[in-house]
Amino acid sequence: MESDPTRRRLNNEVGATAVEVFVGLMLTLVMVMAARPLFGELMASYQLRGATHEVFAELQRTRLAAVMQNNPQRFTVIAGSPNYKIHDDLNGDYYEDTGEVTIRKVGVDQVALTGTTVLTFLANGTVLTPGEISIANGRGATRRVEIGAGGSIRIQ
């Protein structure tokens, strides 16, 4: 009977020692900890991109609603927050009457909206005054959505 450890491995015995498992777990932990800052930056970048596309889509919906309902729609940025409001001007008087305003929030909490405070889309799809909305994340990165006089909406 031999007690040589190399001999035992050659006899098709399968398994890992506690030390091997521990070393493997420690290496995995070190790699995860090294990738953590990168993962945070990647998530912030995706959140900013998602929030920008959400604002873009909401502006498109507001413009389309103005055309379809044949009355002005106002998109108002609540500066420094992820909130905005949409004013469906049912009677066309450009004043916020009861039941005409909806306050909404971008789905990502870690962003803030700034820029042109009020964008009024007219019934023909154009905008009263062109402008832009900036979306910023907590890490200082920003993206812009520009609204042209003809009502065109672009992500910059």
C-alpha cells in the first residue's frame, strides 16, 4: 500500500482540497473587486443613455399628441431633478388649468434635467421656441436632446 499523494491522483480520484477551493474563491474575489469601479461607470453610462432616450421618446409623444389632438402641448423641465411635466392645453389658452397637467419622472433617479424650461408643441408639430434639454448623471457625464424650430428632436 502506497501513500504517495501523486499516486492517488493518477488513480482517477476526483476532487479538490479545501486549500484549492479557498485559493480559487480568493482569486475570484480579487477579480470582482478589481472590476467593481468599471462596473459602476458602465452602469452610470447605461443609465444616462436610457434616461436620454426616455426624454427623447417623451418629447416625441408630446409632439405627436399636439398634432393628433389639435391643441398645444407643453413639456416643462423641473430643473435639477429627474422630473418634468406635460401640459395638455385642452382649451388652447396656454395656462395650466385643472386636469391639464401631468407630472412625470424619468425612470432613472440618478439623473438631473436642465435646459430650456418650457417647450410648447403646436398643433402643426412645430415648436414655439426651439431649445435643448441636458441630462446629467451623478458622475458628471451629460447628454443633450435638441428641439429645432420645425419640431425636430435629436439626441446629441
